[in-house]
Amino acid sequence: MHLNDAKVRFIHTWGILATQWGINRTMGQIHALLLTSPLPLSTDQIMERLQISRGNANMNIRTLIDWGLIYKELRPGIRREYFQAEKDMWAVTKKIIRERKKREIDPLVEMLNEMKDVEVETGTRPDDLQNFKKVVKDLMDINRRTDLLYNLFQTIDQTGLFSISDEIVNKKGRK
């Protein structure tokens, strides 16, 4: 496979995967294009390569900047803005996880907190209330543990995580 074919396939696949991560295909494709580009690209270059409109490009570029996945580069004497992707994939992974937590997990936790003190209504079976409260409590417990892992993940560097995972793998291999 030639380099250009590989880049086209990567951009296409990254766009498809992006929809499974909760972002739109074009945002994923712009991110993939900038990841695979050795040089920063202008909005016009992004539009041309992906065959998208200016509005679509601008909206998704702004979102990628908000997520911290791409950066604006200004060049002296040139009014045009250029964009470059964060190339450190460890940093990219941490930023994506942070944004997904903010968009998906945090609203769930807020809703569960509102429901932990639910009361039984007239005519409701007592075991219905017990069952509901158990589900809410179990989800809150899982979230509390997941939140601890998330905080650890956000603070640990790549070397530290890999040394921990290597230690776990080595322990399993010795058994």
C-alpha cells in the first residue's frame, strides 16, 4: 500500500471510529488529517482535502481546539490561520477521555445524585423502591471507583502506567 492510500484509509477509518466515540465523522477526519500531516494546514487546505464546506470545517476545527486536540498556529505577516494536531498520542488519549467523561459520565452522576433520596409513592411495592435504590447505589459505587481510576489515569505519565501494567502482566505470568 502506498503512503497516500494509507493516509486516505486512516482518515476514513478514524472518521468512522469517531462516530463510535460520540463525535461526528468530519471532526474525526479533520483530526486524522492533521495527525498525519507533517506540516500545519489551513482551513482551505483541510476543506480541499476532505471535500467539506467552510462552515463544517470551521465548526469542527473550533471543537477540536476546545478539546485541546489541535492548535492554531499564526505566522507573522500571514492572515491565514494554520492548524496542527497534538502528536503525543498519550496526551490525545487523556484529552479524549477527559472530554468523554465531561459529556457522558458527569451528567449521569448528576442524575444519580438527584435520585438517591427517592421516596416510595402510595401504591408502590416496597421491593420496587429497594430494587431502584440498589441500582442507583451500585451505579454510584461503580462511578466512584471509575472516577478514582480516571484521576489516576489523568495524573500518571505513560512510563508509569506501562510499568504498572508490565508488573501486573509479570505477576500473572509467574502464577
